[in-house]
Amino acid sequence: MNRLRLLLPLLLVSSALMAQSYRLMSIRGTGSQQFSSDEIAAACGLNVGQMVTFTDLQGGANTLAATGVFSSVTFKYGPEGSGYAVEYQVEDAKDFLPVIYENFVWASDADLNKYVSAHFPLFHGKVAETGEMMQRITEVLTRWLGENHLQGTVGWQLQGEGMGGPINGVSFFVKDVKMPVTSVSLLDTPNLSSDERHQVEKEMTSGDYEASVVRDAVQSRLMPFYERKGYLRANVVSTQVKPTVVDPGTTNVALVFTINEGKQYKFGSLTWSGNSVFSSADLDKQVKLHPGKVADGELLRQDIASARKLYTDRGFLQARFTPVPSFNDATGEVSYQINVAEGPLFLMGRVDIVGLDPGSSNRLLKAWKLKMGEPYTQDYVGTFLKENMGIIHGRPARVKQTAGPDHVVNVTLQF
């Protein structure tokens, strides 16, 4: 939490300043590793030459603290020339998030950053996780829309990796403006079929433009075509977003991607590291890739998924597999080392049946074959419910699986 400490070096001077106004001769900012003295001075809300009181100087400190950019703000002041000087001493906050412009198609990210910085000096492309910074940037971007005669409302949201994952940025977006993607061009793609190209274009022209949706489409639709064909280093060299303003509330968007397909690789070899529960020979049996064949990245993922299932069926629910490729451009081959983090062994604990009559509950408990203390199999619950449809009569079950620090899994079936 930001804290505000007031340093009053000269009691008599402080009393005098509280009683009347003096001209502000200079403003300095010290202590920041990210922001210059001039940026801190520009953000405090005061101006050199204006008449100020102690309350005004304190207000400047409050303004800086409210941004969330600093974990601490203090100030000191004293006579200078025919007036007073103030120095704001700050400590930088530790947690900042990068800014993502989701659908500001009318300007580049660099131009938007420059505009926001000009109107909010404490902006360097990132925002503090707490404080008023996000609201201040929202106001600046709203002003930008108005200056460019565009409609819409600016909003923001935190962006993370999946449900419950870490927050990795703050996305600013424009609402209430139509931005249909009207065309998609994929340049330098001789190894894409017309059908594959059509699938990618269909995915990207199915709605209004959103940068995150476009990025997801590239990764989930375009790149798998290349991975299956062994073009493992294919990448998007550049993305051009070409807006055409139809009216203040509608902007058509054309997308142009330049692709570097790279070299096609064949599969060389595969080794395992970190495995002890299963031997490398056991894990090799899950691999369908063959040396000398096209290095199908999708097939490799399926092979890794099969190897992981060996672990989850044995109770190692948190087993992780990380493939590390080694490319040999001279031979056109790629080999992999798969690093295995096996994780702890999870054991079966208690099973509870809730919401059924006592007779049906007892029948289900008798049918449950996974005994307490045995390795917990992640897929067992789904198989169990399918095998006992006659008892539950097709009623849906809510499955709750909880594991404590002892890695014992208790299961509750709520009907």
C-alpha cells in the first residue's frame, strides 16, 4: 500500500507556508529508478511559477501516491529565491504489468504509447497493479478517440494465462464500435494448401477484430498445419492491420500476414531425462515418430500425451514433460530430449456419494474398485460413472476431487 510521509525540516517555515501562499520556484523528484525528475514533477499536478500553500504541496504528494506507481512518497520543501522549492522523494512500486492494445486499429502501439506518455508522464508502456493508473490511461485513450473523431467507450481488463493462471498484462479495448475483419492475406505460404489457407481465413473473419483472437488463431489454426508438415520454425514475420473507417462507429479491418515457413525437418532421435518410475524403453513404446520421417510436431504432442497417461494412470497426476529440440540444419533433422518432472504420487482417499437414495448410494460404493491407499487414477471417475449408468439412471454427477498436502485424493460425487 502506498504510504505518505511528510518531512517538515523547518517548523517556522512550515508554519509560515501554511498561513499564506508562496511562489513555487522549482519541483524536483528523486529516488526513482524508472522515472526522471522532470516526469515526477510533471505528474504531481503542480506547476513552477504558481502560488502554493502547504496544502498544495501535500496534494502533489497525494497525487503521486494515488497513481500506484510509487510504494512510498515523501516530500520536503524550503526557501529558494523569491519563493519555495519542493522535492518529492519516491520509491518505485515493484509490480508493473505491460499494456496490451486489443483493438485500437487506427494507430500503432508505439504511437499510442507516445500519446499516453505525453498526457501521463509516469507511463512507460507498463501500468502499476494498484492505484489510479489504469483509470488515468482509460481517460487519455478516450480523449484520443475524440480527437480522431471516433466513437466508442474505452475499457480495460486484466489478462492472464487460463483460469487461475498468473496475470501477464492489462488489455485496453474499445467497445461499441464495429470492427469486422473483412479480409485476410497470407503471404509467402507455398506449402499451405488452398483448403488450409481457407480454414485460417474463415477463422479470422468470423467476427470483429481482437488482437488476442488473431494471435490465438495463428497459434491454434495456422501453425499446426506447418508443425504437422515438419516446418517447425515457421513464424509470422509481420502482421499488418489495415483499417478503413466507414463511419465513426464502423471500421473495416484487413489483415496481412507475412510468413517465414523456414526449413522442413525430419525426425532424428528422442531421449528421456528425469524419468525413474518408467524406464526410457517403456516410454519409447509410446512414440510413433520414426527416424527419417517428417518431424510431425502434432504427432510428437500425441506421443507425449500417451507417455503422460502412463504416469497419471499410476497416480503421478502432476507429471510434466518438456520437449527440448535440437536442430541440425546441415542434415535437416531435429532431435528431442524430453525432460520429465514426475511429481508426487497421489493416493486414493475417501469417496462420498451425495444426493442419491441410501440403496443406490450403497450399490455405488460397493461398485467402487479403487481402494483407499492405492495410486489414484485420474480417469477412473469418468469410467466408473459410465459403467454404472444403470444405478444412477443417467443422472448427471458433479465430481469434486480434493487433495491435501499428503497427496491423498478424496472424491465426492454430488447428484
